[in-house]
Amino acid sequence: MYQLSEVLNLIFDSIGLLILIRLFWLGLIPKYKYLLLGFLSIWFSNIFTVVEGFYFPDIFNLLELTCSPKTAPIFKLVFSDIKERALWQERR
């Protein structure tokens, strides 16, 4: 069984991901390679959360629990990349 909050979370995350991809495509935000990967990890975790209410709950719960812990190290890479770019620009 799924909850309404899980479905709404998936909808809002999907909209946010589309906006992020569009901003990347337009060049309005810098293209940090790990930023999109971090948001995709969160998005897949939400997809697995909703799908586990319909099909194969054990398998999709395992997939959800493997996606969730990976987001923190990915975003740490994003922030270290941002810091590295800032330091590189200061040296110029």
C-alpha cells in the first residue's frame, strides 16, 4: 500500500528534476556533474517507494534503501566540486 504523501513527493521531485534539467540545458546554472546524479538518486528512491506499494514490496524496498544512502556522498562531491571551482577562480 502506498501513501498519498509518497505520491505527492514523487510528483514534486519529478517537477523539480525537470526544472533542474531545463536550467542545465539553458546554461543558467553551472553543470556540476554530480548534482544531477544526486537528484536522480533521490528521484529513484522516491520511485521505488511508490512502486513498492504495488509490486514486489521486498525487492523495491531493498532498491529504495540502497539509493537513499548514496545521496549524501554524492552531494558531498558536489560541494567539494563547487569549492574547488571557487578556489581555482580565486587563483586566476
